[in-house]
Amino acid sequence: MNQQINLTDEKGRTLECFLEATLQVDQVDYLLLQPINHSVQIFAWAEDDILEIIDETEEDQVFSTAQAVLAEQDLKLHNTAYTLTVTGALPEVDPEEIVTVDTEEEGDCEEFQELAHFYYEEQEYSVLTAIDPLLFFAKKNENDTWQLLSSEELQEIEPYIEEHLIETNENL
């Protein structure tokens, strides 16, 4: 059974994760974590059928509507730390129904499965889950709890991550 680690955000919300891998760089332990439950995002539909990531304020406004729509599919939406999650059995992925979304990094796209579609105050929304699992890197902070790495910290250890993954694959 996989070891479980809880991440807690600044609002006190938690996210239960499986420990996928560990890496030590300069006597600092880093963890690669995957949420136990399915990570989801709520997107707004803009003109020309473009999906846009919504901000936290808008997410809070539409949360209960998204929760109700997902409940119709026996899925429960949770407002967890760092990402929204759902529990329940997801429908099988239909390759013809995969949605590709341009992410904020130039030229980078991610594939999603749509779980729900709804309207809130005449705005169209979709709840999507990524085809590839969401992963987090964390390290222990001064309070002896696990915290997510900043983007700068992640960039600093990225070469070590790649090296570690290559070594791990060679040992399989």
C-alpha cells in the first residue's frame, strides 16, 4: 500500500496524496505526490469555443452548482487544498471526447475529460479532469509539515528530477 501524505494550504484545507517518489538534493528531501482523489478544474467557455481557467472568486461562486451537477453522476466535488477533487467512479474515457486545452505555458497543451457541463448566470462552464495525473513536489518546512515547492525551487531541482527518473527507469 502506498504511503499517504497530507498537504495543507494557507486556508487550512488539506489534500490527501500518495507518495510516488522521493528525491534528496543537498540534504533536502523532496517528495513527488499524486492526489488520492481525481483532480478537477472548472473552466468557463469563452467565445469561439475557447476554454478559460477561472479565478478562485469565480470558482467559489459556481462551486455549489458544479457540485450539484456532479452529484447527478454520483460524483462528489471537494474543495481541497491546491486543487478541486472528486470522489466516485469516473466514466470511461472516450478518445473522441477528449478536450485539449492550451495551458499558460507557450505551446503547452493538456488533455482533459469533461465530467460535467452547466450554466451559471448565463455563463457556460465545464468541469474537467486531466487525462494525465496531477503531480506535486513538496518539501518539509520549518514547522515540520510538507509544503509545495515554489516555481523557483522546482526549476532549481528539475535537473535532479530528470536524472532521478532516468536512474529509476534503468533499474526497473
